[in-house]
Amino acid sequence: MAFDSSKSFDFLPIDESDKTRMAEISETAKRLAQMMMINVPESRERAFAFAYLEMAMAWANKAITHN
């Protein structure tokens, strides 16, 4: 797949379907984060888990807007 800079750096408008899917991803990530707060001891590893959860949500949302 060739790199397409026109999509990578520009704001891409989203429609209602995109908003709905992005909201569902956000709510699911929040539920997972809440479960992790309860069940995972405070640690460097938990901090990484939260950072990667945030990153996963961001990449999922980007995939929605770019495809």
C-alpha cells in the first residue's frame, strides 16, 4: 500500500455513522480502563496498558475516518 499524504495530515470530516462507531469504541475503551483500574495493580506495566489502550482507540478512530 502506497503512502497517501493527502489523508494522513488533513482533517477529514466524519458523518453520523462514523460518530456512532467512534463513540462505541470510546465507551468500550472506557469500560476496559475502569476494569483495569479495579483489577490491575498500580505499576509501570499498568501505565503502559493505559497508554496502549489510548493509542488503540486513536488508531481505531483514524481507521474509521480514513476508510
